[in-house]
Amino acid sequence: MTTGEVIADLFVSVDGWAGSTDSPGYFGYGGPDLMAWIDESSTVPHVALLGRRTYELLSGMPVEAHDGTWVTELDKVVFSRTLDSVAWPKTELCKQDVVAEVRRRKAEGGLPMRTMGSLSLVRQLLSAGLVDRLRLMTFPLLVGPTGREPAFEQLASSADLELVDHRVLDGRIVLLEYRPTGKDIPRA
């Protein structure tokens, strides 16, 4: 990770859903490699970016249920225009426009920023061209009609991507890491 870089992590099914009405966490495919990757990537210094819904979901869980110690140790920014406060340590509540605030933070440098959940936040950052790396954790299932939250619905722009890394976790989950090239996508 480099100074001021924005990394967007998305966990998706093969058919592009970021969740399902009847799937457990990690679509039911959590395993030792996936948990090790989550722990490893959480320990790399960065600022975690969360939206209100993700914050409320995670803050409602007991601390023991969270992955690692990121709740107490990582700097975090929660974007919300409706919350009045946040309870976690090292957590800043930001009521400003997501795109403007992340653009400002990128320009200032500092720690890399990484999304945590927050599909709406990821979409806004992708549409604004602020994502430096997109990491897709693709789980081996077709969610079909129980899918909720199509991962890339309502993007405001297109982007050509370059594959910069890939891994297979637990023999079934594919982690693809892309970097925007700045080029237009191929067109007919």
C-alpha cells in the first residue's frame, strides 16, 4: 500500500451479489486461508472507511465476534449524515460528502485508506475514480434469486482494469486484485 491510496475490498458471489437473503457471513465459505488473509490485511496500517449501515451492523455485534482487534487499534472514518456520534475508539464521524472527503485525504497523503463492507461507499468511490486498487473476493456460488445488493449496480462510470495479483484461498475462494489503468474500456 502506498501513501493516500484507496483500496476497495468487495466480497461477491460468482453472479455478482454482495449478499444473499439466506447466506451466512462469507456466504458460508469461511476457512483458515480466508481468515488468515483478513487478519493479515487488517494488521497493515491503514484508515478503515465505513458507511453508516456497516458501522451500525458491526457495532451491534459483541467485540469478540469481530475479526481481529481492528475495532480498537485501527483509525476509522464512518461516513454518515444521520449519526450524531460513534462509540468506537480511534473512530471519526464524517458528515461531509464521501467523494470530496476521500479526495481531500488522498491529496494530503497519509495512511492508505481501505473500505470495510459499505457497498454504497465503494460504488461512490469507484464512480468518482478514486479507487487505486479493487480487490474482489469471489466466493464459489451462484446466489440467484436470493441475491441482495448487486455489487456493481448504479456505477456512474466505466473503467479499464489491470489484473495485478490473484490468489486462491481455501481451495475455492478467488481473490482478484485490479488496478484502474486510466484508459477507456474497449468499445465496438
